[in-house]
Amino acid sequence: MAKIDLARRAKIGRDRRERTRAQIVKAGATLLAEGAALTLDAVAEAAGLAKGTFYYHFGNVEELISAVNVQLERSFDEVLTPPHAGSSNPVARLSFAFAQSLEKAVSDTAWARLVVQTSQKPNKFGRGLRKKLTADIAEAIRQGQMAVLDPELATDIFVGIWLQVTRGTFERAPTPDLTCKALEAALRALGSAPPEGLSVST
């Protein structure tokens, strides 16, 4: 009689559950990016799974939305971890964040649509990202690097321009210098400019 490898069987089961969960999260992210209603029926159909399978992994649709937001937050962390993210100059950090995330949006339309759709409703991911941006903007204001002296207003302007430029890429092909021009416009609106010598190429 063949010996049963319980450890291997358990690992296979875990891997299968992880793949199924990822499949559900991907389906939820796709529906949110499309602006579709996120219902249990819609998620089950998009994932190609039974409703019972959904409930094995998530208690309700709200839990799925939270999982999508966590995944989105991780993707932003991956985009913003390289070089200039650790700069001591707050405007350099803001420039890097704007440029890197816009380049990501241009190269990954599904991701961009998800960010735009998610931004329309208050959520933990959006609040966390806004808090980081506002902190950098407040520091830049204290250092006299911005003419707009209200950190919250400056954040609204900065994020608003990013979102509007990103929406524009859904309707027309982006030009090679889109990132540089959009960044310059965003900083100009705040009474600032990219630090000398800063490269926003990816």
C-alpha cells in the first residue's frame, strides 16, 4: 500500500485555496475597475466559481472589497519603493510618486481603471495614500517650496491632476513626454517645480 504524504497533500490543498482566493480577488478587481456593481452573483460569474466557494474565502462582498484594496495598496508600495522614494527632499518624493504611478497607469490600463474607480469612494487604502502625500506636501510648504499653503487643498490639486491625466489615457494614446508634462503642470499648480536634476524616467 502506497504511503500517503500528508504534508504534501496539505500543501497542495493550501496552494489550491490560495489560487482560488486570488481568482476571486482578481474577479472583484476587474468588476470594480469596470465600474460594475459588485454583487455576489457578478463575482461568482466573473470568477467562474460557485457562490459557496466565495463564502469559503469571504464572509461578504465588503470583505472582498477590502482584499482588493489591500492588493492595490501593495501594488502602490511596489511602484514607489525604488530610488527617489527615500529622498530627503519632499518635492522629489512627490515628483517620484506622481511620475512612477502615472507610468504604471499608462502601462497597465486595468490597474489604472481600478485606481480611478476606487478613488471615487472613501476607503482605507485611499486615506492611507492621501495621508502620506499630505505629509510630504506639508513638509514642502514648511520649507517654502510651494506657493499653495493649505496642505489639504494642495493634495486635492495634486491628486486631482493625476486622476484627470490618467482618465485621459483611457481615451487617447499617451505621448512619450506625458509624464514629464503632467508632473510639471501639477507642481506648477502648487507653485513649485521638479528639483533640478531629477529624472522621472522609469
